[in-house]
Amino acid sequence: MPRAKTLAEIKANLLRPALTSHFEVEIPQPSGSNWTEFLNNNVPNLGPLGMDKINFLCSEATLPGSNLATLELTSDFHGVTERHAYRRVYDDRIDLTFYVDAQNYTPIRYFETWVKYIVDESISEQSDKGAGSQSMEYFYRIRYPDDYVCKQGLVVRKFERDFESTGNTLEYQFIGSFPISVSSMPVSYDSSSLLKCTVSMTYLRYVLVQGTKSTESQSQQPATPEQQAAFNNAQFSTSDATLPGLEGAGALSTGGVPTSAANASGNSIDRRVEAGLPYVGRNTGPTARFAGI
């Protein structure tokens, strides 16, 4: 039955849609035995932060989809056609678009190198083929899938601007991925625009994982009753004691704070954090950010 909606309900359900511009992509690397050497020979300037750079340059991605294949049953009931699902069918590819940096054309070089690795292509003369890829007599043999297929590692993660506070994400993890095409990129003397490289990655299936809050947010959660009781016992005991998990760290003075720590920080917050126990007390010092209030 229709009913009036309150302003709070409208704000909560209609005025906060998800935005397409907040996402990130993680590109994997093949696990072949000589992949690292092959990559360094073809992309010498990639460097240790090269993969982070490629991930950052991804400007467009697609959240994947799937459908159910069904069988039709027409003879069980009069005038009724039933459909029973028997298989889940995944999209055959995911398209990723990258901005191309002017310094090294990193995305183009990386994915072209991956394709060359799949077909075992090299410009220099190869002993098993007697010719390099520039020779008219050149031929290639495809590597085994275990060398160039990434069983895991390709990830598309969707989040919102308030992720730091909510920790809510959608994470698509792709199984058995590798590139199957690098699209052509037109260039011209017309007005300049950003050069983009579009790569199609195929995969076997994907797994949707619900995201969790960040480690820092988790560290601000209240302690369990057992943890709080143990901390209170050490905090207010007049006898020397040690915090749980700090065996051998030294005796505590009155108040549960070692003399050295008390001199250094003026309170017991630092020792509580070192013990791995969330601080839920009063906002009393420079480490009050652990109070979670």
C-alpha cells in the first residue's frame, strides 16, 4: 500500500548514488620462470614502482557480468514452459583503458611485452629458431598456459569517497587472466588529445569479494571484555605486572606503566598500543587518536 516517505528515507536511499569515478585496478604479472628477465629486457625503465604506475594510469575499466544458461522444459505441465539453470556463463573479456605516459609509454610497452612473452617472440636471434622476429624465416611457438596465465592477481575494486570511514568496497578478483588484444591507437596532426591504450583481458571466472574496513579503522574498535579486564587489572594494580603479550618487557610501576615509558609519553596509551590492545579510554594525550571517539 502506498505511504508517504520521510525526508530522511529519501536522503538515505536516493540522494547518495554510487559514482563511476572512484575505482582502482591491480594488474598482475605472469608467473613464468623467465618472465622477470624477459620484462627487464623489453621494458628496461619500468623500475620497482612500475606496476603501481600502470595501475594508476588505468582510466577506464568495466565491472564484469554473468548470466545463467537454461534448459527449456515444455512437456511437464500443460501450457507451461519451464526454464532450469544448468550453467553460469561469464563475460569472455574485460576491457581496460590506460593513459599513456610520455616518458616511457609504459602501458603499451608492458602489454606488448606480455603478448610477446606468450608467443615467445624476440628481436635477437634465438638458438632454437635460428632467427629473430625481424627475419623473414622467423616462426613462433606459444608457451604453455602455466607460464603466461595469471591464476590470480587481476583485481578491479570499486569504492566511494567516504571509503576511509565506511570501508565499504566491491572487489572483483579474476581467475586465469591474460591479455588477448591490444587495440590500435590512432594518431594524427589534428588537435592533440590524450593518448590511450585499451587492452582486453580474458579470464575463466571472477569472484566478488565484499570489502572490509582498513587496518587503521579496525585498530580503533573497542577491546573485547577479556582484553579490557586484563588491561584494567594491569592499569590499577599496585603490584608489578606485565601487560598481556608483553612478557619479558619489564615490570610495570603503579598505574601499569613502565618507568621508561611513563617518562617518554606521560601516560599508558603507548604501552597499550604496543600490546596490540585498542585504547578506549579518555582523550588525554597526543595518542588520543586511538580512543576511537
